[in-house]
Amino acid sequence: MSGRVFGVGIVGVGKVSEQYLARIPVLDDVRLVSVTDANEERAASVAAAAGVEALPFAEVLQHPDVDIVLDLTIPASHVEIATAALSAGKHVYGEKPIALRAADGAGLVSLAAKRGLRLGSAPDTVLGTGVQTAWAAVRDGRIGEVVGAAAAWSAPGHELWHPAPSFYYQPGAGPLMDMGPYYLTTLVLMLGPVRRVTGFAHSSGRARRIATGPHAGEEILQDAGVPTHVTAVLEHEDGATSSVLMSFEVWGSRLPHIEVYGTAGTIAVPDPNEFSGDVSVYPASTRAWEHVEASAGYADAGRGFGLADMAHAIATGRPHRATGAMAAHVLECMEAIIAAAADGIVVEVASRPPMPSPVPFGAVLSQTAAP
């Protein structure tokens, strides 16, 4: 614990907020002060359960006890919320993607720097023991020189579990924008920033119906411009290449989440949508899979650890790890993939985010595991 506790105002108390609301009470460096939502009744209910105030957004921005605005709204609102919060002198941590357009993401990074404020962004899953242990194995040379990687995530669609999934099929979402940040952030950590990309995209246009909740059975209105099946190839700064598959069109798959290939072996990386998981290495010397014990990352982590890491970093004067700059770079990569798919070309990626420091094994942000 840094000694200073930062007040947090949550904007948007939809489905993902449940995970943050469960974690924040056990994180040392942050405390919940208020919540706001366009649905005032929902905001009041969540606030009552959490023992905090439900306030209009304008009052959150002026609240003297709110140091950090936690933006959990839909992607289309991220730039507006973050710009208002930064302009009001608040640090910002938000869900992914950081914006709908790469230029807007870069603009938020610039505004935060100009105001002397911190800008953080999901995914913070990469701070857990799963990805961090795999990254440590890469840095330790367990597979020699890295030459490439493969990443894949697929499902039939979020309408099978989310009670209000329509926004997943609108601009700023789709499988690439929604799930891609977990996978691309992991690839950037392990292989370095991306230099250029190419890709292909498709949408089946099949009818999709909500499976759960009060709108079960209703058909989703899909934006024809949002691809539901995306494949891409990325060239990283040091020359390694990675392939990426993101899809809402796959009913079953046995593809691994992420594998990293080197001159002396392979590393199997656990699902970067989770904070932990088994890491395995296949050394060329033994030609057999070996389990890698956890050696880096926040243990027992969950959503909110990126927020707490940022708060701790502010208090101690170090760079935080789940940065807006990394999120903006990943967004630029995803935008470039869509542009490459539309025009059948290779697209250059201009940004080069500072690489975050690894999370030491045993680093602590909370004293108690979340329920």
C-alpha cells in the first residue's frame, strides 16, 4: 500500500461494473466514492448496495473526493467521458477500447500528458500471473530468439451470455475491437510494438438473438460495417511476426489462445482474457511440454488491478503499467487491420508506446482476495 488512497467515481454501471465493484473494496490504494449512469434507477440501486452516492456525471467531475474517473461506459462514449474528466483535472482509467478511432485515442494520450494527469486503460489482465509469467519466460530466453507468435479467440457471439449485447455489433466493437485488445496487448508485450499489419475481414450477416435476460429472443440489429470474422498478420518492430484470428462466427475450436515461437522452443500462453492460467514451454532440447511455475505478476488479480496499479504509481511516482499509450497503440493496430482488410494493402503503424515494467512476483495491491 502506498499510504494514499484515491477516490474513484464510476461512470457506467452495466455488466462489466460488477467485477470492478467486487474488487475495489479489497484494493488498498483506491476507494469507491460515487457512481453515475444514464439509467438513474440502476445507478441508485448500485450506489445503495455499495454504500456510496449516486450522482450526475457533472457532479462527479466536481466532487473533491473523486481523484480518478473509472469509465465503464460503452465504447462510443469513451472519448467524451475521458475528455471531460481530464479537462476537469481527474485522472482517468477506462475500459477498452480507449476510443473508436486511433486519432482520438492519441488525442486522449496527448491531453493527459498536457494536463499532467494519468490515463490508464484495460486490459489489465496482462498484469496477472498468466501473461506476466509467460513474458518472463520470453525475457529469460527460455525459447531463444523470438521469431513469431499466433493468437486466436473465437465464439459464436456474445449474445449467448450478455443480456444487452447489441453494442458488440456496432462501431467500436465486433470481435477485433472487443476481444482483440487482450490478445494484441499480450503480443506487443512479448514481441514489441507493431510496425505494420495486413488483414482480411468478413461478416456473415446471420440472424442473432439474445439468449438471456429481459430481452431474450429479440433479434440484434447489426451494423453491416462491423466485421464479425477477422484474420491478420502483424510485423513487430524487431522483425518477428504474429498471426491473429478474432471471430464471432466460430461454434467450436481447439486452437490455442496464444503461442510464442522461438529459435529454441515454444511457449504456450494462457488465455489473456483471464489473469492467471497455466504457462507451458516446449524446449527444443527436450521436445516435451514442461509446466512453468508462476514467476511474475499480481497473484489473485481481477479487474480493477490496472486501476489500483495506476493509483499506486501516482502515489509513488513511477509509471503505471496499463497505460493509455499502450491502449492507443493497440487501437491503431486494430484500425490498421480493418483498413488493410478493406483495401487489400499493408498498413503502417506509427505509434511506439513505452513498454511497461514487468510486475514482480509477489507484488501486492490488496491484502484480501476478492469474494
